[in-house]
Amino acid sequence: METINLNRLAYFVAVVDAGSFTRAAARLGITKTVVSQQVARLEADLRTSLLLRTTRRVEPTEAGRLLHARSVIILREAEDAFGEVAQVTTNPIGTLRIAAPNDFGTSTVAPLLAKFCRTYPACTVDLVLSDAKIDLIAHHIDVSMRVGWLDDSSQQARRIGAFRQLLVAAPDLARTISADVPDNLGQQPFIANGALREPLVWHFSRADFDRRSVRMRPAMTINATPGVLAATLAGGGLSVLPDFLVADPLQTGALVQILPDWSLPSGGIHAVYPAARFRPPKVTAFVAMLEAEVKRPSIAPH
Amino acid sequence: METINLNRLAYFVAVVDAGSFTRAAARLGITKTVVSQQVARLEADLRTSLLLRTTRRVEPTEAGRLLHARSVIILREAEDAFGEVAQVTTNPIGTLRIAAPNDFGTSTVAPLLAKFCRTYPACTVDLVLSDAKIDLIAHHIDVSMRVGWLDDSSQQARRIGAFRQLLVAAPDLARTISADVPDNLGQQPFIANGALREPLVWHFSRADFDRRSVRMRPAMTINATPGVLAATLAGGGLSVLPDFLVADPLQTGALVQILPDWSLPSGGIHAVYPAARFRPPKVTAFVAMLEAEVKRPSIAPH
DNA sequence: AACACTGTGTGCTATTCGCTTACAATGGAG
DNA sequence: CTCCATTGTAAGCGAATAGCACACAGTGTT
């Protein structure tokens, strides 16, 4: 069957409800000519007279009454549907699926979710922790947190903060290190992070001009950052860890920063969105909250 | 709120159902370009992304899933509504409201209704008997039977038959009338029909050239034709009655035709429709059946 | 009988629909 | 890893449609 123009239903219903083409046109904000024409076309499409017109009165035929009753329902449902969509597009509401790497997700994102759910009670959150790069669209991810360095990607991303990488060790081990330049660090036991692209070579810099590259000697390799942290806390060796993971241990003294005058390359914290024309408010709200959290002084670069 | 183009819902739903713009376009019989554009406009209207597109996969967003679920319902309801209307427009179905004058309605229309309802079981009939000319539209009349002579009217009419007017009397009275020309009929007792425009002056004609006009002398005036018939059967006088009313009495001998060589003006039997572009099949079916009935030899002009 | 008002027919313009062509992106095959 | 088929989108174009202003015929009221 050929498809029928649904928009004309609204015109037709308006005429029946108003009991007049003129009033319907006024209500719709268009000319009565158009209303007359559109209804006539609807009748032509259906090959039915829907309205019997006098210059004085407009009465629906049996078919007209029938169609009117059903069209009213249809139009109200459509309006409801659009209203519901409008809710989603204007308010933070619905299910927010966040992807994050295990370390950052556990240390920073997960603690924030409680506050987020409290602030936006209409939102439900799904946090998907995974260090693998997953297909945002296939997994219905609204926003993916990426920590480190973005490879070229067509997806839309926004840098919401940065993190420093800190060379740390347990206090007992740290005491044995007296050097104030990175050159000889290769002799120290090092816990390599197998999740990084280049876990062993580190580029130190100081005061914008002093640069040293050091190749570490791995005492052990662990392929997940939280594992590296645990081994480091246990005194297994030096390691390079992001600030957001070691902020607490450093404050409590469970870890000590080695060579604090030297810095390692900083990485970015990014929110990556699937390619979409419009961003749902739930996503914007969450990213804003996370950005504020990330920029809190406790883990901000000094 | 501004109105949203409902037609685009069909495009959007087709894409979600097909899981691909290309397949949706094929199914809709249009180009994928159009589908892409229409969905994009729908998204612009709603200021929401409904679909996340890859060249490989199309996934609906949360808003998209929401809208899809509701749109499917809306579209199916619309299709149902159109189907129901199509029923009414293609089959004799629904309520048929017929207006007819008391005499013709009682003598001819009413007896036919049983057959009509049997032939078209999906039809219900409302027969409105009234000698007054009523507003077809205001009373939701589908077809009005008019017997006699149509005055100028903008409404659509169709002549489905004719009737003769017969000068009749009860047999006892008829025996006292020996004249074979109408000239002296004015001396006979006459039962005038007050429902006619000119109840007393009658124009007789014979053989295409012999014409006489006679003014009758009313022994009584009755303003409803069935009453005139009753009084005539009782021997109250001569009267002029339509053939469809006196067919039976003439056959049984309860009435006798006076001056059978002379004819009185014939009138038409008309079906008058309210002004409408399309005629419902129930109306067409009824008028056809009535026309066949009217043209049956028993009451056809000789 | 004059009049206000209704719905419709008629030109006319702006927007939209739909097609063809061209192109960037993506995932699979070799 | 490269080639290639396929997908969705952009651009340009012609046709159909929506919408307007205007004029007009019919109808009920004053």
C-alpha cells in the first residue's frame, strides 16, 4: 500500500475539533486555504469524504468520525513520544553508560558515581571498566574515558584534565636511593607496567631544559596498573604511576616520590564521545562533574 | 510547540528495523540519500541524535530506542485507522441513515430494508420518515428520498424512477361516475391532499394533445398522504394518489381507477445526496437496490 | 435586502522531497 | 598490510508540495 501523509491528520483533527476550517486555521497558525486543501488531499488519498461542508457548518461523515477518533489517539501518542524524547534531550535522564580503564575508573570515576546519582536522580549509570579499546557504538557507550595519549581517531574527544606520572617507591626502598639525577635508576629494581606501550624507557626532564632518558631494568612486569600499584606498595621496586593513583599513598606516606624535581611526560584525561550530532545532557552533566573532580587541587599538577 | 513532521517517523523506524539506511531505503522504495536526509531532519527537529552511524553499523541511541518503540505503535495504529476507513470506503458497511417522506418510506422503502440488511449484514439502517425537508448534514443523513418535483437545490440528486398519479375511488363511489372526460369531476366529492403544493387543480391529458384542467371541490382535506388513502378506501371521495400507494388496492379491487385513459402529471423519485466528493458504497448499494425495486413491473408506468 | 462570514478555486513563491553523482570511512579478503 | 566492496553523507538539481494573498459563491443574520 502506498503511504499516506500523516501530517494531514493533524489538520483534519483540528478542523473537526474546531468545527470550522477558519477556526482550525487560526489555531494552527496557517491560512484556511491550506487547511482546506490539505483536508481535501487527505480525502483524495483515502478516496473518502471525511467532512460534509456547508458555509455554515462542518460535519464529519461516518468515515470522518471514525478517522477522527483514531487520529486523536495517534496524535496524542506522537506528542507524548516527542515529549519523552524532549525530556531526554533537555534533562539529564536515562541510563548513562560510561567506559573507563580499570585504574582510572576504579580510583576516580567509580567514587564519583555516588555523587552523580545523587545529583541527578533520574539517571542510572552503567560503568564499564575495561582496558581494551571497545566499540562505543556496539556497546552503547555514551562516553568513554581515555587516560594517556589519544591515537588518531575520528571520534569526538574532549580533554577534561591531565595527569602526571610519578616515579614512586615504598619508603623502605626509597631510603636506599640517594641519587638526585635519573641516570643510574636502571640499577634499581623496577616494576614495569605491561599495559603501557613503552614500559621501560622513560624521559625525565627538569626546568625546561634538562632532559635524560633512562632504560629501566624490570624486576617484574605486571600488565595491569592496579597490580603495579599493589606490588609497589609492597616494596617490590620503583614504578611509574599516574598521580591519581598515588595521591593517597603519597599523602599517607605509604609511598614516596623519587626525584621530585624531575618530571615525566604528562598525559591527558579525555572524554571520548561516539560521533553524534547532539550530545545528551546526561553525558554533558557527567563530564562536567568529572572535570571538576579531576581538577581538584589534591591531584592537580603543582 | 511547533509541529513535527510525522512522516519522518516512518523513515526512522524503517532504518532501525532494517538496521541500515541502505536496506531501509530499498524497503521504502526510495534512495538512501533521502532516508539519510529525512532522519537527519527528524534529529534536527528533535535536537537529538537518534542513531549512531558507522559505515558498518547503525545503532539507535537511548532517545532513538525510546522513539522507535513508540513510533512503531503510532505507525501501526495509523495503518489500522486507514485500513478501517478503507473498509468503509470500499464495502457497504456502517450505519446508513435514510430520509424519506412518510408515504413512500412506509410503502416502498421500509419493506425493502429487510432485504437490504440481509444482503449487506455489515450495514445498519436508520430510516427517518418525515415529510418536512430536513437538513441532511445536520441530521447525518446519507441519502434522502424525494418524491415529486425537485425544487432548485445545490445538492446532488439522482432520478431513480418515476411515479404516476392516479385518480382513484372506492368501487361503490366509482360506479356512480359515468363520464369519460374530466370536465365535470368538480361535482364529485374530492379528498384533497394538504401536503401538495396545489391540491385542487389537476391537469389531465390524453394522447399527447387532449388536455383539460379541472378544479376539484374538496369534501375534505387531509395533510398526509396515507390519511388520504385511508379516507379514499373508506369511500370518502375521489382522490389523486401515487401509483406506489395504490398498486395493491387496485389489484385487489379495493380501489378503482377513474378515467384510466387520462393521465395526470408524473413525478420523479429521486435520491438526494449531501454534497460530498465521494459516495460511500453503502449509499450506492442502497440506491441501486431501491432503483431496481421501483422499476419492478408491478408499479412501473404502463 | 444588505451584510458578515464560511469554505473553496486560483495564481504565485518558498520549501521540501527525491534522484543522481561523488566522496570519506570502515571492515573484510587476499 | 593492501585492495576493495559497501556504507552513510554531501552537493547539485528538478519536481512536488506547503503556504500565502486574493477573489468568489453560498448561507444565515440583521
